[in-house]
Amino acid sequence: MIELGYSLSNRFPDPPQTDYRTASVHALRYDLFCGDVYLDGEGSELSTAWGWVPVLDFAWALCDVAELLDRDPDGVRAARVQTADLDFTQNTELLRFARRFNWVEVTATWLPDEPPVVVRHGELRREARDFLQDTLADLFDMHPDLADNPNIWTLQGRFRRI
């Protein structure tokens, strides 16, 4: 079981002149919607407490990581360890993902003593996509013009709910 969540920061608000309808991919991924994210598993919690993590980028990158971990043609039978990192752009910290067979271990470099979150790959993929779509729905409620952004349409189409 894995749970993903976020909170937006009051310390790093979006610029008031932002036109969400025409925001570029770069702005959507790195400049807007800053806050903190968490990834909880049984007996482990990997969360940030920095306040500046681009939440939409995290959700987007997590979906990319889930797909990257599924490139081995042997799929759930793959004994080879497949790895991927999700990096945080403002520092050197990483979430590290290692898949073997159908299990993915997730560790955080900033929490070296925290045990890894272990999850089935299919559940990681499903939860990552749900997290992305739920985050977008929340952001649409706050910024209705965001729903008209063509970059968001592309993102929604690429990572549909499973």
C-alpha cells in the first residue's frame, strides 16, 4: 500500500500575474505550485519539509519514473534490478527507485535511516497517475484557466488513470 500527497506552500506563492492558460512546460514544472510532497508506505514515510518542491513536477516525474521502471521486456519476471532517480532541482536530494521482479523499493537520500517504501510496480503506476490527475483537479479548482492550457491536455492524455 502506498499513499501520495502534497501541500502547497504559503511562503512560495505563484506570481499574481501568472497566465495559467499559456504557462510553458518549464513554468508548469519548475516555477509554479510549490509546496511539499509525501510518499507513505507501510512503516515508512518519505516526505519533504522544504516548502519549495514543485508539486506538479513531482507528480509528472513520478509518472515518468513508473514508466521508466517498466522498460524491461521481461516485465514482472525480470530478475535484473531496474533503477531510476527522481531529483529535486533546487538541491542534490533524490528519491531512488529500484525494481526487481514486480517490487519497487523507494528510498530518499535526505532520510538515510528511514526504511524504504516497498510497493508493487502496478500499484506505483496506478497511484502515481491517480496522484497526478487528483493534483490537476485540485489545481483546476484553484486556477480554472489552467484547464485550458494545451500542455496540461497533453499531460492528461499521456498519463490517464488506470
